[in-house]
Amino acid sequence: MRVRSIVAILSLAAVTSAASVFAQTSTPKPAPEQARLTSDAERTALHNSTEWQMLQPHLPDPQTASAASLETAGDVLRARRFPQDALDYYGYAVARGGNVSDLLNKMGIVRLELRQTDLARQMFLRTVRAKKNDSQAWNNLGVTEYADHHYTAAIVDYKRATKLNRNSAVFHSNLAMAYFEQNDMASARQQFAIAIQLDPKIMQEQELGGITAHIIGSKNYPEMCFEMARLYAHNRDAESTRLWLAKASESGYDVRAGMSEDVVFRPYMKDPEVILMLTNSSQMRKRSLAAAPGLGESVPPTGQPQPLFINNN
């Protein structure tokens, strides 16, 4: 298979450049020169940090260390925010006979964290070609499509992932997000409901780590927040309902109007915390309108969209 043939050409004599060779084979075209220079400059700055000076002496020797220890070093470097060095050590682990699918997934996740979706897509494609039943790789491949607004392709990949693992809240949540972006609300609600049943806190931010990419952002973030509040209200989870109503309000969504039109929110119209939130939101809207430069001009939302994705163990 293609992935294994690439691994085979990485001899130990060339192990010090293994990661760069591996990255080049997974890139359809060279990166722009300016992007490379920027990356080199950022890496140099990171290597001048005190943390790197403390960490670097403890890194294993790529020519003698085991694949497992090299992979662990890559994990540590990724956790400490040295992404390019993490890619190097994952490449060294590949050259030393490490698990190709796992390492490709990890390399792809690092590329995703660097917002290098084309490179990440190539990594995940190689993974699913080598191991067609890798549900995480199918999910991660879907995330690259979602990031590039290819929602139909993302849905296809997420469906493969959920078929292979029906018990992953992340997979169902990601599938729901793709449906949401296509305005297929019935399918989005169905998948969000499954995700919440599997993990009630699925859409709350978690620490970076692991090899399962999880979408938490949206170009329609305010509407997404209100939809999440609606689902939690339907499940009688008052705490989460309040949280997502607040997120929707802070992002500029007209929560009062949305709640008044939906029977599921009727009990919350008398909730003291929600009443206070609606009052504050109304006052903020009035101040924003008063400060607007001209009548009829749109007022930007008060909140900021969440990151496109995080990684969940």
C-alpha cells in the first residue's frame, strides 16, 4: 500500500531528515516561500525560549531510540506547543517502525492545529487508505472538509466514522455541525441529540490532546448556541440551557425573540437568571444602537466566534 511504501524508503541513515521527507511526500504542491520562512522564523523563536532549553536535552536520540519513545517525545512536544518539532519526532517514529496509522493521525492533528488543512487532509487520506476501519481518521478527514466548507464531503466522512463507532459523541456532534451548516436542521437536531445523550457536556471546550478532532465553532455561531440551548432545554438540563442561552446572547443573537417563539423555553421565561440575562442583553442592545454611527446601520455581534475545532481525547 502507498503509505507503507513511503515508510520503507526512510532509511536510518537519513533519519535526521525523516519528518521533512515524510511531509514532502504528503504535499500535493510546495508551500509558498513566504509561508515557509514564517514557519522557520516562528520555530527559531520557540527554540530561543527557556522552555525549549529545558526540554531539548531530554529528547531521545532519533538514531537509537525506540519508536515508542520517539512517539512519546512527539506527544510531549505537541503538548508543550512545539508543533514543528512534534512533527519531526512523529516522523522519526515512523522511520523506526512505529504504528503508521496512529502516527499519521497524530501528524494530521498537528497540521489541523496549525490550520494547514491541505496537509492534514493528505495525512488522514493516507490513514484511511491503509486502514479503512479507522473511525478516528474518517472523523478527522471530515474535519478538514468542514474547515474548507466542503460540508457534503464532511457528512460522508462523518457517516463513515459513526458507522464504525456509533458510541462516539464527538463523531455525532461533528456530523450535526455539518448538517447545521447546510441548514438541515432536522438532521442536525437528531445528531446533536444523540451526541448529548452519549456525553451531556460534549460541546463544552476541553483541553487539547488526543487524536480525535472535534468541531465546536461555526460561521453561524450565535444560531448554533441558541440551537444547543434548545436541545438542553428539551432534555431538562437547566444549567446547560442557561449557559448556551448566555453564549447566544453574548454573540449577538436575539434570545428574547427566539425564546418567545418556542414552547420548550416557556419555563425559562420565569427563570431569575435568564430574566437577568435578557435584561442585560436588552440594555446592551440599546447602548449599541445609541452608539451606532447612523440609523439603519447594522450593529456587530458582541461576542466572538469560538475556535473552529479543538481536540478531544
